[in-house]
Amino acid sequence: MTMEAARTLRDEEIHQLGELAAQLRVDAIRCSTRAGSGHPTSSLSAADLLAVLISRHLRYDWADPDSPANDHLIFSKGHASPLLYAVFKAVGAITDQELVDTYRAFGSRLQGHPTPALPWVDVATGSLGQGLPVGVGIALAGQYLDHLPFHVWVLCGDSETAEGSIWEALDKAGHYGLRNLTAVVDVNRFGQRGTTELEWDLDTYRRRMEAFGCQAIVIDGHDLVAVDDALRRARQATGPTVLLARTLKGKGVPEIENKPDWHGKPLKADLAERAVSALGGTRQIRVTGPRPEPAPPATAPAAEPPDLPRYDRGAKVPTRNAYGDALRAVGRRPDVVVLDGEVSDSTRADRFAGAYPDRFFEMFISEQQLVAAAVGLQVRGYRPFASTFAAFLSRAYDFIRMAGISQADIALSGSHAGVEIGADGPSQMGLEDLAAMRAVHGSTVLYPSDAVSCAALVAQMVDRKGINYLRTTRGGYPVLYDNDDAFPVGGSKLLRGGDDDRVALIGAGVTVHNSLAAADELAREGIGARVIDLYSVKPLDRDRLVDAVRDTGGRLVVVEDHYPEGGLGSAVLEALADLPEPVRVAHLAVGGLPTSGTPTELMDQAGIGTGAIVAAARALLGKTG
Amino acid sequence: MTMEAARTLRDEEIHQLGELAAQLRVDAIRCSTRAGSGHPTSSLSAADLLAVLISRHLRYDWADPDSPANDHLIFSKGHASPLLYAVFKAVGAITDQELVDTYRAFGSRLQGHPTPALPWVDVATGSLGQGLPVGVGIALAGQYLDHLPFHVWVLCGDSETAEGSIWEALDKAGHYGLRNLTAVVDVNRFGQRGTTELEWDLDTYRRRMEAFGCQAIVIDGHDLVAVDDALRRARQATGPTVLLARTLKGKGVPEIENKPDWHGKPLKADLAERAVSALGGTRQIRVTGPRPEPAPPATAPAAEPPDLPRYDRGAKVPTRNAYGDALRAVGRRPDVVVLDGEVSDSTRADRFAGAYPDRFFEMFISEQQLVAAAVGLQVRGYRPFASTFAAFLSRAYDFIRMAGISQADIALSGSHAGVEIGADGPSQMGLEDLAAMRAVHGSTVLYPSDAVSCAALVAQMVDRKGINYLRTTRGGYPVLYDNDDAFPVGGSKLLRGGDDDRVALIGAGVTVHNSLAAADELAREGIGARVIDLYSVKPLDRDRLVDAVRDTGGRLVVVEDHYPEGGLGSAVLEALADLPEPVRVAHLAVGGLPTSGTPTELMDQAGIGTGAIVAAARALLGKTG
């Protein structure tokens, strides 16, 4: 291929590319040495790849990073940020001064690993194995929704191919035939603490990639002509492509080139000086790469208001059904897309898929890719809803964490929450999801008790910023609300209450129903019990809780179908932490390890059933039995 | 192969195997129909595979499930529990009555998905893609530590090969050349809601498996002779093997065989009756499969008490260094094994690896496999410590959740906690780990502030049950304690305090140091501030907190290097929830999205630095500036 390719690059062009590559290397060294930390050697190995990519293949209008026509460039190996920022300097997006003076400094947007604080960065990377799965989501948008010719280029490290998420991504790239996706793997054969598993066994890499449905192109990653040819072939391919680039870590600096023990270490000043000198000194080359073809103006279809499903009060409707119904309703909006992890008949996402098959993406049983694809789709402005069992979203927790750092706007729905699911047993029960999701930066956590409130919350999730998590219940419980009631995020509902309330029963989801039954029983004993539906777990309706404290003498029973730590109980306690009045909270949660059984058996065993609530209320009031 | 293999099975044997397979099918139908839920069709597809395996290849003493000589049988497709329990009946481990009368019933050990409530089940499964990675851990133990000839057989579904964790497992199986590991993939081409990605494309499966370093054997999964031959070849292989068995979902019941829409659905009574009849009715065949060769008696070496590292008070020692030092010290015990996710030079697990290379397993960058291997190693009685950055343990959260359900005894260490890490930025900061880990069933969460307490806690983690999580800090902070101090799990330390304490400053890890500095500053203002080191976040030293409430008039400042939800603050609030006295907690945590910077800059920005603690204490006392 090299001979044929050679015809496409003139000597002068090769020289210019070499100069640019040298500049990228020099700048990566300069900024990391100045910062005193960073990963110069991991940048040096990929400098030639990037020099060719940005000069000749990446179609990007650096002055208009939001243009839908732009290609996408993702550093899945986010630790190579010195190289990425050197690229940004080379294209004129940032100045040399910003690069060298602010890299990794407090207050700088040039952070240790890339984040969307920079307008040319789609998503935060730095947790390895995530950039490529997100790239799959962007490519899905381009090929299946936008129908735009942009290409998604993802720079991967070789070490990160040990992450299963890389194979989830390649599998989906192959399955969906993503011709607009190219992974460029920088095979420098060194990880952080030594050689990688496969070192320079490019043939094994190739066989793996091909078996997963991608076209693999093996090249010398420092041969500018070969790189150019491979990138051209990648763009013209009819399916997903992987460039397997054999490279040298630390390439270009003889003292560190291809040597172990240089991962993540900046060059000391004297070594940096020698290196920069050997590389020909500092340059201020400004690259003008190919521009994207202008995208046709987006035709923003008038957003029709959703015609939300309506339910009869008292009818027993699982909230997961309401999720599916509401999804279908908000699906009138063409920017709403839905993904599921091969359980859409359980999560009820299939109700959307049936109505809008072109905007439904089956991710099969790969929850990491499920969330990553959602993050990628929102990069292109879509409003993704991704669903699976609440328990299995834990599989994607690192992706959700990183989505928070990316300040991505996504909606997640976890069905089959808590012991309420019954006979399937603990492996299928979401029992730690409220804690995990609450702790994600910028998250919203919703847990409706009935179908009406669930549908109303789904409608709000469409336009809500950040990571929006909806917890749904397997079984059917009575509709509690009128179809025209409002359920603002951050609000709550007072279901029972009067002037003589002596205790407040606080639940969310299924435990609201148990609390109502408990209030009835307490009423029969002459005990006034307030019942609060905290459908918005984060943000929480603190005012409602403060009122309850003041009205009941600080007697609260908080009951949740979740392990005791970090869930609804913690949310209530956190909200009231600085309240001067005494508060006594009886916290009922799933203390032991659940088994199989009926929902009622399991809730009673867990101590979150009606009887336990009544007993807790009595105890707060100093009554026994 | 079939012709050659045919010589190894007599007609009579084939008949017996067929009868056994029919019994397994019948029993899977009977128990799930009786329970009214379960996955009979996913059981039927694999019945022939299991009939041959348990009759002729699985070397297992069912009366002695703890025998180290036993093979291991893991249902990675845990939803096929009707088949697994039918196997247990066939080998005489459980009665027909227990099988049919108690499957999925409340209080039964025959839960919807297998758990170690059954002595023949190593680990809980039901979250797909986990059984095989755990099997890798068991196989590592057998081949590298036990040096015993047992074999690990893992029944996988075809759908679960979409999980990246399967590829992490196969990659490690190949890397470590695990000749004692066989995955049997039941390729019935149907998932839950339709066909799988690859359907019956056995050739693509084969190419993937082979590219990942495993010998693939493609067979008709209903051809008893072929199955027998393949299982024999698998046991004799010199590396890891994968049987790719083409099967029919619902095999043996014409009305449902090879039909979609039958996933996870029990047969109605009339259909079940017809099916059982067509399969020849109920049988009570008792199988006697091969027994393991007796294992040599385990030579339990005298456990030497660890010679824990000692540190000088005031010396600045990162707790991650103490982790590595202590690991090396407890490494005297031959049952201690250590794993790391390719960052052992950062977590300091390399200090163990250098001393005990034979008991160190490099898992490269595959955190799911890292945790799964630890779970597998503890199945064989080892005491695994698995480490990576705290942030990246989130990648394995589903595995940690499931390890809790397995009631596995493992130690996890997450380094680089919080904004304290500085310049690398938020992707590398563990900021939700305390919330996530606290919410795991049966977890212990430890977060020492100095090297002495860290080493003492590591020593206790060796023998502690359940999921033990240790959070360590990147930077060096002064040693606070004497080497002979005691740090019991569940305890705490009073670092400052007197009769006139008016406020308590409560921290863990790095914020203990900030709290000490704050107490000094408050003392200069004449304000007595108690300082509590809550190194044991779960379980928590409630008594110490209650004393603090009573002695300070309920004024607590809790400060943590973690997002605000679910961490140390919540732990304190949960512990004091039902205290009758008024408590006012000023909770300082990382509220915004961190960036790069120095540790001090970032802690100050996050509002968890010394100045913020002083201000919070003053505010609780009604003082300003």
C-alpha cells in the first residue's frame, strides 16, 4: 500500500507533516514539563498520527465547534492531553501561551484530562475504554439520524483494549455497520507499569478487530505516507475501521524513546530542553486542515406538546408501563431517542420502539455501551433515554460517573427496583441504585409511586440537564393522582395530612403505598399520620420535610425499598442536617440479604412493609404493640 | 470428530444420557411451572450439555462440596436455574420434592437465580457476563496456586457474550493459558426479546474466541456424542477452551422449541403436562458422575503474624504507600493474594508484587475482571486484595454488588481518592466511592488518615468477612498515631478534645488533617474544637458521635473529600437519625465539578479546606468571620 499511497503525498507535504509532528511533540513536552505532570511519552507516540489526521482528513471548522457538519475527534486515551492541546494550538484554537502557561493549572480549561470545558471536546475522557463507546453513539447519530457525512475519529491507547467496553463498542460498530467511525489505536506496547498484554502483536489485534466486524488496517504509525493512506481508506470504507498503528512510546526523544518507566512522567527541565532542541525547537506552525462541507440547515420541526398517557385513579399500573407509555408520547419530538439493553419488553421501552423504530437503538446486553451511546447521541443534540433493570445500570456506573463529568444531558431508567420484584431474587433487584445515582455529579433522581406521576416526570426529563435517573417498579400499584396534577422535579406530594398529624410517613415509589396502608391502620388507632410522596429524591423538597418536622414534633418514618445506606433515608437526613429542631427519624430499609418470594413476603421480611411502618410510628410515639 | 467420538460412547450410554437429559428437561419444566415463573426454555437448550457433563466429565463429590479436589460448575447464565437445580436433583444433592415444591418460594434456598445459599454454588449469578470472569479467578487459583487438577466449567448464554466482561475474561484466560477453564456457550440464538446479534453465526463466535486466545470447539449441542467428545477434548486441552454449542431454545417441547417470545416464561399447566408427557414423563434417575481424585491434604502453613511497617510520627507518608507496605507484610501468609488493574506502581500494590510475585496477578486495565478474579480466588479460600484507582472501581460496581450477594470475602483498595489528587482532574478522582461502597450488602468501608492506621486496617482486612473497601490518598500527610495504637474496624480516634469542646470536627482520610489545622485555628480564637478521625466509615463508631453531640451541644462539622451525597456525612447522619437530642450538622463536601489544580487549591475550592471548616464551626456557634 505504501507505494501506491506515496503517490498521494509530495515531498513538500511530507516535510510539512513532519514539521507539524515535531511541533506537536515539542509542545507536548513543553506544556507537561512546565506543569510538572502529564503524559508526554503517550503523546509523542501518536503525534505523527495526529499531524496527518488534522492536516488532511479531519474536516473541522475550528471557529465553529458546534457545526453539525464537523467531524468528531475523541481522545479515548485522554491522558494524551498534551498532544490534544498541542493540536488545538496548531489549528489556532488556543494560543501557545495558554498551552504552555496554563496546562493543568488551577482554573485552566486545559485540565489534566480533556473535558468539555473546551468547546472542541465532546466528552470527558480519562477513564480508559470510554471514548470509543461514546464515539459509537456519535456515529449512530450521524449515520442513522443526522444523515450527515461527518466522520468520528477516536484515538485509542493499546492498553485500553483490555477493557471489555472497547469490545462492546467494536461489536456495536460492526453490528450497526458504522462506516463513519474509525478507531486509531496507538500501539506503543507500553502501559503504565510495563508492557501491554499483546505488546506489538499487531496480528492478534487485527484478528480480534476483524472478528468483531471492523476493517483493520495495520500500519507503521510513524510512516506519514502510510498513515495518510490508511486514514483515507478509513474514511472511504463501507464499515467501521480500526487503524492499528505500531508506534514507539516517547518517539522522537532518544533518551526516552521505546523505554519503560516513562509513563505519566514529565521530562525534567534539562531533558526537555535537549528534547526540544533535538526536535528542532519550538515552532508556531498553523495548520489549516480540510473544512467540512456546509451542513444543510437543520429543520427544527415544531415540537408538539406530548399527549401524555392518562390513567384511572385506583387502577393498578406498574410505573414501568407508564415509563413506556410516556416515552411513546414524548416520542413525538424528533430529538427523543431511546436505547435499551435487550430488556425492552421488561422496561417497556418497547412501547417507544414500536412507535418510532428509527429512533430506537438496541444495545443488546452491554450496559456500558448502552450508556456510552446515550452520551454520544446527546453530543449531537438528541435527548436519549436509556433503560435496563436498575440493578444492571450498576454495570455502567463508571460511564455514568464520567457522563456527569462530561456534563452530558441524558435520561436513564432503571426498572425492577428493590425487593418488590419478588421471585427473581437479589441479583435482579436494584438495591443500591439510589445511593449510586445520587452521588453522581449533576444528577437528578426520581422515583414515582404511580403511573400519573411517572409519566409527568418522564416528560420533564426530556429537557432536563445532567444525568436524570428514573427508578421504576415492576408490579402494578394503584394510580394515586389526577392526570392533571403537577409533579415538578424537586417537589413532593402530600397524600395524607391534617392538623393533628403526630408522625410523618415518608416514602417514594412502592413504599408510598405501604405508607398509605400504614396511615390507614394508624388512623384506626386514632394516630394522625402524614404521608409524603418524595418522588423527587434529588433534588429533594426540603420545605415539605421541614413542615413535617415542625408539625409532628420531629417524628419521621422514612421507608425505602433500598439498602440502608445512601438512599432516600440519607437524602432526607442530609436535607435536614442543619435544622435546629430535634428530629427523630425511624429509617426503614432493606437490612438483610433478600431472597426469592412474593413482593409482599419480601417487603415484610425486609422490614419495609405496612406492619413495620406502623410499628416504627408507634415506637416514635412511645407506644408499643 | 463425531465418527471418532462415537467409538467412545456405547448405545446404552447414549440412551442413558438421553434419558437423563429428558429428566433434566422435565424437571426444569415442572419446577418453573409450579413456581409460576422462571426460565424453562433457557434450561431446555442446555439440558443435553449438562447431562453429558455431569455424567461423564464433571469430577465432583456431591457429598463434600468443599473438597478442594472438586471441579467447579458455574452457571454464568444464572437464569437457567431450573436446569441447575434439576442437575442437583439428578446427582442426589436435593430431593425431587425440594425442587418442585420450593423453587422460587419464600424461604427456599432454590432462589430464582443461584446463590451460595446452596453449598454447590460458588457464587451468585444472574447479572450476565459475570460467571465466566469469576471462573477465570477460580482457574487461576487451581493452575497457579493450588496446583490441583480440578477443572472449571462455565455455562454461558449466547446473549451474554455481548457483555465486554466476557471478553475481558477470555483475554485473561488466554493470557494466563488457563487449561483448566472451559466455557460452554449455549448458542440458542434467542435473547430475552428476540434474536441475538450473531444468531447462529458460529463461525464468527469461533473467530472471536480464537482471536482471544482460546481453543474453540463448535458442536451441535444436542448431539450427545459430539458433546461428550468436545468436553473430553476440553479437559485435555493445553489452554482455555470454549465449546460453541448450537442449540434450540425450548428443545424437546415442539410447541415452544426454537420459537421467540418464550424467554423467561413458565409453561402453563396444560402445556407443561403435554410437554412432560412428550418427554416421557417424570423420572427419578440418579446420576453418579466421575469423582475427583483425592486432593493431597492441604498443608496449612503456620500463619506468621504480620510484621507491620512502622512509621515515624510526623513523617509525611501517603496512605497508599502504607497500603503497599502492609500488603507486603501480610504477604507472609500464603493465602494472601494480590491483584491490580495495571496501576500497581500508583496503588503501591507493586510492593507486594516485588516480594511475592507468584501470588500477584496483573489484570491489566480490566477492572471488572480484576474484581471477578478476586471473587474467584476467594472461592478457593484465598484472601484477595484487588486495587486500582478509587474512581475506576466504579467500572466494576456491578461485580462488587454481585460479590456482596455472593457473600464473598474480598478486599478492595481504591487509591487517588477525592480532589486531593490534584492536577489529573476529575476523571481520576474517586468522589462517589464512599456512597457506592457503603450501599453494597455486607460491606466494610475504611478511610484512614495516616500510614499507621492504614497499615493496621489492612492487617484486619485479611480475615474480615464480606466486601472490604479501603480508600487511600495520593499525597503524603503526617503520621498521626503511634505504631502500637489500635484501630479496630468500627472504631474511631479522638485526636483533639477536652471538657470545653463546643464543636466537633469530624473527618476521615485527608480531611482529618484539615480538621486538625482548623481546630488549631479555632483554639487560637478560644474555641474548643474536638477532632474525630472516623477511619471506619462503615461500620461507624456511633458511641463516639453520640458523646460528641452531648458534649458540644449537638454542633458537628462533618467534612469529606467526596461528593455531598451518600458519603461520610450521610453515614454520620444515619448513625444519629434516631437520637432524641437536637443535632446540627454542617456538612462540607465537594459540591461542584472539580478541575485540575494543586491539592490545596482544589480542597479550598471544594469547600473542604481548613478555612471552610473554621467558618462552618464559627457559624454553628453563631459567630461570623
